Amino acid sequence: DTPNGWFPQVVLVVEGQARGIDQPGTVEVIDSPGEGDDQIVQVASRLVSDKRGPVAVVTADRGLTGRLKQAGADVWRPGRLLRLLS
């Protein structure tokens, strides 16, 4: 599904007890001050607006999926990401 030599920007939005985790390597970590879904949609919208490439968000949340598609992002189910990583 991804071209050879493609190195995506990875952004992780965290909420609750996960806030404040260390930023691992090349992964950008964004702490959500409130509802994580709202922050995810905001970040996806910003990335879509930047027009630096496709924006794919991994989630199994159906309600969030609709909001992300309205923002212009592609939505991947977790299984798709796992297949790419294996």
C-alpha cells in the first residue's frame, strides 16, 4: 500500500494518563488537553491543509471515522497498519 522509500510523518495524539509520555524518535507526540477525538480531528485537518501528502489516520472508532473523512483524511483500520508492519 505504500511506495518504496516513502517515510511518513507519524503523529500520535495521547489523552488521559498517557499525556506527557516521552517522544519516541521520529514520532511527534501531541498531548490532548481534553477529548482525544477532537484533537485527532484538529491535527488531521491541519495536516490535510498543509498539503504535504496524504493523511491517513488509524482508528477503529466509527464515529471518529466520519469526522476524519469530512476533514479530508483517509482512515485505516488497525488491521491494515498491522499488515503493513509485518
